Amino acid sequence: MKRKIGISMLAMLAAVFFAMAVHAALEKGSMNLAPGDEVYACGCGADCNCRTLSRNPGQCMCGKDLVQAKVMKVEGTMAMLDVNGKEETFPTVGKFACACGATCNCDTISQSAGSKCTCGTPMAPVQ
């Protein structure tokens, strides 16, 4: 009887850790934004494919400096930002994300590959 309870407890504990890992994987590569938030965004214009966003200043994946931007509106996985006085739409889910791990708060995401995020850690494809 005690053995069955012990096995059941271990199974429940494993299920909880598995659920936490799945949740963390889903969060990776996305940036939670709300109207009024200030972020750093690629300032190259709507024709640029990198669409890099970060919480820190630095360079975008196309090699130019990120510019400070303000979130105007968020709908689903798209955010409308004020970038250099122009409204631009950026995805809040990246194809590439900073691989710095859970302790890092740079939240750098991009739609194109690049060498390093704003905290200096390599970017990795979102899986």
C-alpha cells in the first residue's frame, strides 16, 4: 500500500514538472506586451524582415541600432508600436529568441536569424 502511494506521488510530481517545462517552452520566443510599455525595436521600417524587439538597447539582427518605441495597441500576437513617430506592427512571437535562459530579462525576439541578442547571448531558433 505504501509503495503504491509512493509511486503515485512520484508520478504526480513528474507530471507537475512536465507541465512546467511545457509552459516554459511555450513562453520562450514570445514577448508579453501591454499598451504603454516601452521596448526597443528595429527602426529600419516596415520593409525590414528582422522585426527585432527587446527590453534592452542594442542592435537588431539586421545590424542597426534598436530604437526606443512605445506600445500603442496589442491584438493577439501582433503589437502596434510608435517607432520614430510612425506606427508599425511587430509580431510578439519570434522565429528566433535569445538563448540566455530563464534568469535573463532581455526578452529579445526576431523574425530573422542573427548573431547575438542585446545581452550578448547567441540567438536560437524557437522550437
